[in-house]
Amino acid sequence: MQVRPGFAVAGAGPVWPKCRPGYARGILLPALQRAVSRPRTPLYGAFTQTFTAQLGALFTDDPPRRGAGRLDEALRRALPG
């Protein structure tokens, strides 16, 4: 199998270790090994999907209150209570 320099083969680690940042082995690798998934509430997905879909309007609407109002309405529809 041909692999381009700097790319990894599954399970083989980096092809060219010299391309790795200096902090990768001593800082990044241990941090990733200790990392745990953050808790995910039942509403996390609904909030994230709704927020992401409405986010652009907050930056493109003039005035931004219009986008904020639509975000508020969309979140009220997506989330209970």
C-alpha cells in the first residue's frame, strides 16, 4: 500500500515521526490517552442541531436581534419546557 509522507496507516502510527510536532509525545499523546467523553444529556443533540442551524443568522441579520429571535423560537420548539 502506498502512503504519502506524513500520513498514518491504521495502527502503524505516523509514517514520518520527524513530521510530528515536538509536543506530541510528551503532552498531546498523554492528554489523549487520559481523555474521557463528556456527558451527553438527552437534549444535547437537539440543542446542538438547532443552534447550529440558526447560528449563521446571528451574524448575517441586520439587526442581529432578528436572528436571535429565530434562534429562541427554534430552541423553544426543539426543547421541552
